[in-house]
Amino acid sequence: MRLSSLPLLLALAAAPLSAAEPSGPDVAAAAQALQPKVLAWRRDIHQHPELGNREVRTAALVAAHLRKLGLEVRTGIATTGVAAVLRGGKPGPRIALRADMDALPVTERTNLPFASKATATFRGETVGVMHACGHDAHTAILMGVAEALAGMRASLPGEVMFIFQPAEEGPPDGEEGGAPQMLAEGLFRDFKPEAIFGLHVFSTLHAGTVGYRSGPAMAASDRFNIVVKGRQTHGSRPWGGIDPIVAAADLIDTAQTIVSRRQNISRLPVVVSFGAIKGGIRYNIIPDEVELIGTIRTFDEGMREAVFADLRNVAEKIAAAHGATAIAKVPDTRGNPVLVNDPALTARMLPSLQRAVGADNVVQTDLNMGAEDFAYFAREVPALYFFVGATPRGQDPLTAPSNHSPDFFLDESALDVGLRALLQVTLDYLHGAPAGG
């Protein structure tokens, strides 16, 4: 969210994290004590964002903190990932907690005192870099949870793995990364948790609110790349060539019918979005080709495959109708699977979320068309991934700048809420709290 008044910004920056309904003496006291640190970590990471597989500074900050806590730390997993294990003083279950560390190629517009001024190279272009999705908050929260649990080590039953993951938004072209790469490099080889937990701050919920969904929660995501090839000519003589721009425009228009006319969206939602169109260099030259890239979101494997086939068909046939050709890589990259929250685990831990922030502040969310590579961890072990509201009270979450926006704004009370919720879930699981509390 863009804020124009510097005095207001400075007052906001100095304001303490708000406390919500107490969630038990250990959790409430630990969260209260850690608020200044978590706030400072979040602002520091926000001011120094790094793209996927380039989180060198962030990973070093995390690793140094975990070593200071006396944990067993492993670095360099999937390029810049960090993992650490805390062994409690009593026997008990093994669980894992995960946060992602990467930022996005977005130029920040918030005008916060700690706003990012960082730049980097992405797909051959110089871009701004911003924590426009809230991963800075996730990292700071998990650093706080690690410190809280380390302080309880002697009385803690079981073992906890802390996973600080790179490249959740996807690795750079031509590189491997993220959750699947961490697993491929043996993250769970010697420490196989029986459950894993994670969270995400979201603009669609008010600060102070926690959202959850049992079963399928976030969509599968796939990327596509379509190159429409025509024949270059002077802009004054379009008949002297084949115009790939007009063909591409027709292709984009017709592709909308894949969702509206080809898929039964009364059963499950489907999204096909074009995210970039690149073609041409000068106002009076019709170019040789136009590149289209975008994303497909689905919840069902059969629908997923049908959309792939339909988009390839539309691309090739529409291009041919204009005398052009289309090279359609659909999918170009097969992305994250559907993120599924284990129903039994969700039911068991729901009372913990309610205890942490108050039952009235825990809501069931709709299917989320966003995607998360936490889904790969959820395929390995039962998982619960929940959402923490980021939009200030008094502002409509439906119109607030969303995650991935250059104006994305995190109400920092979400840090306290996320810390208490994740810590409560962890402690209740380790101590064997049954469903229903």
C-alpha cells in the first residue's frame, strides 16, 4: 500500500506489534519477548531482498542465528537453503517447520523507511527487487519460533527441523531450486518428519486473522511459452508480410474460451493468464515474432491435461488462420502440484490455531488459485499450511494491494500473530494435543 505521509510512516514503523487474545502462558510470553527481534529481522530482510537461488545474505543471517541457538545447521541445500535440527530434552515426535526466503523482481512503491532499493538482473533485464509476497515475514517468524523453542529445549519432547527454503517463486531459467530440489538433495533422508507446518501472509485477510482449509488448498501451477512466428515487413505495408502481433492478439482472445467454454468450472476453478507479451522494437516495423508467456492454475489432473491440450490447439490453429505458425510449449515448465492439507492433521491442529489467536479470528478460506511449492513437502508427509492476514483493519482486503504488487503492505501485527500461531501448533503437536484440544 502506498503511503504518502512520511510522519505517518515513521509513526507506523515505531509502533509495537499488537497483542491479541492470550494463547497460553508459554506461547504468549515467548512471543511477547521476541517481538522486537522478529520486527527487526523482518525489516532488515525486507530492505535487503534477494531473488531465488541468490539469497546469500538472507541465508547467512539465518544460519548465524541458528548456530547461535546451538542447533545442528546445514547450509547450501538447493544452492542457498538452510536447515537446522533442534533436539528436545525428552523423547517425542519429529516435525518440520518451513519458511521461504526469496523475493520477487518487483520495484517497491510503498515509501516505507525500510523500503527496498535493491536491483538485480532477471531474464536479461535490470529489475527492482522486493519482498512483495511476504517471505521476509515468513523468515523472521520462523527465526523467532526457533529461538522460542530453543529456550524450551530441556522440557521439549521430540525434534524439530527448521527449513529456510530458497526459490519458492521458482529458480532462474535453466536452474533447479526450491522445495523439490531440497528434497532431491536429501533434506528428509536422515530426518523424516511425521508432519510439517508452514504459513503465508496474505492480503486477502485482515491482520489478526488466520485462515485455513482442509484438503486441497492451493492450486497446481504451470507455465507456458508460445512463440507466434510471422514475416517481418514495413508497418506501412502489412500485406507484404505476416503480422504475428495481430495473430497473437487473436490467440489471447480465443484462449479465454478454454476456461469459459471448455472447462466445467462449476466443479473446480481453472485459470489461464497471460503474463507477458514481447514482440517488436519500432513503431513502423511489423516484427517476425511475438512471445507470449503465462500461467495455468488447476486443482484436478484431468482438467490440467485438458487445458494443456486446448491451449496448444488454440495457439497452433489461430496462428495458422493468420498465415503464421506457433511454437507452443504448453507446459513450458510443469510447476507445483496442488497443495493438500492433510484433513486429519488439520482437524487436530485447528484448536491450536483457535487457541493462539481466538476462535473468532480463525476462518475457513476458499480455494486459493495461488500456488506454493510447499506442496512438494506435503506430498512427502502430512502437512498443514495456513494463512495469516496482512491487511490493516479498516482497509478492504478485496481492494488492498495484493501479494506480488509493488504496493503490497504488511501490517506488522501479522508477525506476532504468525509467531504465536506457528509456535502454538508446534508445541501442541509435540506435546500430543488431541483433536478438539
